[in-house]
Amino acid sequence: MSFRISAGTHAGIPLVYLHDDTTRTEIAIAPTHGALLHGFSFPLQGITHNIIDSYLDEADLERNLSTSFKSSKLSPFPCRIPEGRYHFNNKDYQFEKLFPDGTAIHGLLFNKSFTETSKTVTDFMASAQFDYAYRADDGGYPFHYDCRIDYTLFSDQLLQIKTSLTNQGNEAIPMADGWHPYFSLGGKVDGYNLQFAAEGMLEFSDKLIPTGNLLPIDDFRTGSPLNDRQLDNCFVLDRNTGNPVCTLHNPENGITVSFETDGQYPYLQLYIPPQRRSIAIENLTSAPDAFNNKMGLITLAPGESRAFTVYYRVNTDERA
């Protein structure tokens, strides 16, 4: 059988691995740290490439997870909420945990320990499921919901990540969802080619909060090299273009990552860190500060569940 699942510890980080031995593709997941995606590795020209800009070791992870949020699950909201304050169903709330800039950022599950609840291996895939039961952990979000993440590796270097959220309380709750992976295809991102079609770019304040204006942009519709471009922006995807919603290509080594969704992630947040050796490509259900501006905000009724799926597909010039 080509597919299998294993577990181990690398550099002090407990990991669950999904393997496709035919293509020698390996997915690494860190359940005890938000069930984050720690690795997507495969061989190219005799060298193993991990396209996920991951943590070096346990010390690096513990030190930087809450500031870089690399590969984190963003739940129950992505990006920033000013002062951590929002109003929902005639009540005012404020998150207890704030970022140094005074905002609430990237949700409440990024550092939680998820439990592996099931795993499945067939001739066609390897899949592992991870659960976390949120029970009013932060006073600013005094609700109960379950988060389930299913990682499934298929042949042809296709990774499916499905997030399922269920309201376990007795009142409606505000919700948004997203991912925060950093992709490194080798070398600096300046030479990468980025392609996606957008209806526009959200105008941000100097504190990276949407102003309510949508700015026209068509820079990446047919693909464009990043060169020295700075990015920390959110785009509204053009839903008429279908999948993939985004592609990232490094012409130097021929690696391409394609991003596909089930249509539940209509926002695309992009960020290039100062070292410019990776780029965060974040599929989001909602805009930054959706708890206040309501752009894409999801309301889950008691007992209601919603699921959101993103796919990362790798191709190389060797396989073209």
C-alpha cells in the first residue's frame, strides 16, 4: 500500500505524518500546537524540499508561535480586531488575550493541544482527524464550540484540509475561519510568480484594519513576479474564475503550489515577512475585523455545523 500514517518527534516537536510512498510525499502535523501544518515535503532532483516555512525545533516553536502564527489555524477569527472589542447580539465583548499592538489577533486555537481522534488509510489516501473542544477559554468569547481538522493526503501531491466547526452552546455565536501557512519554494520570494484573480483589495488603515473601501487591483490576474513588492493585504477573490484560486510558482526550480477551495474561503490574505524567504498565503472565510464590519461574518446557530475546505496541490516541472 502506497499510503501510511506514522507518528514521531522531530527536534522536540511531536508530529503525525501522512505518507505517500509512491511519490515520497510527507505531510507533518503538530497536534499539540494547534494541529498546525509543519511540513509538506517531497523529493526534487534528488533533494527533499519542505515547502512549508516551519519551526526549527521545539524552542523556536514555543518562542515564536504566538508572534509569527506560522501555519496556525485561525479560529474563531483571523487577523486583527481593534482593542479586541466587538458587539454581537446586543452585547459588548472584549478578548482577554491581546497582541502587543493592542489588537486581538488570529483567534484562540493556534496554541491549543488538539487530540487525534481517528485515522484512515486506503489505497487512495491517508487521513488523520484532530479535535479541540473550545469551552469559553477566553472571557471575550464566552461560547462553546468544537473544531475538527481533517488532513487528507491524496496521490499526485494533493493535500486536503477540512475544518468543521460546531456550535455546542445554547445561543448563536459569531465565527470566522482561516489558515496562516508560509510557503517557501526555495530562495527568495522576489523571483516567485504569483497569480490570482481579485474583485479588489481591501483598503487598510495604518493599523491593518479594513476601512470599508474596496480598491481596484488587477496586478496578479495573469500572473506577476513578486520582485521587491511588499505585501500585507487582503483581497476579495473573483468567484467567477473557479479553481485554482491562487498559484505560486518558482521558475528557478519549477515548483508550483496551487490553492483550491470549496468556495467557502472568498478572502485571500497575503503577507511577505522582512526576510523575504517565504510568503504567507492565507485562505479566509471572512475579512479582518469581521466581528465588527460583518464582511463575511458567519453566525452559527445552536447545534449548527459548518465546514470549510482548502486544497494545496504541488506540481513540478519534472511532473508537468
